[in-house]
Amino acid sequence: MAETLSQTAPAADPHAAARRGAAQIETFGLILGGMKCGSTSLYDYLVTHPQVARCRVKEPNFFSVPKGRGPEYYPTLWRDFDPARHKVALEASVSYTKLPRYGA
């Protein structure tokens, strides 16, 4: 007998734990800067603040490099986000200013 969709077990979600914490992120900070303009220095300075959460990848390029991941994936880039400690989730991607469709 063929299994129906309702009879199959749901696939494990590898990002479930991160998404639970990430769901509590209310403020995202985004550094937009050109190459060699100091965006890395600014990022490194800002993430020393105890209320700023560092992105696990400094330049995730989430909005400029399509990878087939939906908006629910974006908050999972901050696995260490602690809502009791952090107020802002910060990332910096210079690629956002390289393409005409993303530039100002």
C-alpha cells in the first residue's frame, strides 16, 4: 500500500533550533558599503557592543546572491542571538552596492 502524505513522518528541520531563537529578532542592522570604504572596520567596531549580535558570516549576501532560500532563513544567520542580551542582529555585505538593481 502506498503511503499518503499524512502517513509520512515530517522531515527533520536542520534550522529549527536556530529559527526558534531567530524568531525573536526584532531589529536587523545592515551595513551597506563599497569595497575598501571601511565597512569591515565599522562592522568589527559595532559588534563589540554587547547588545549587537554578530552574523555568523560577515557578508552573507542574502539579498544579492539568490540561493533559493526564503525569508525565514535570513534570521538563522544569527545562531548565537540571545534576546535577553542582544537588541540588534548585524550584517555587512558590500555586494548589495555592486549591482544596479541593489544600489541606491
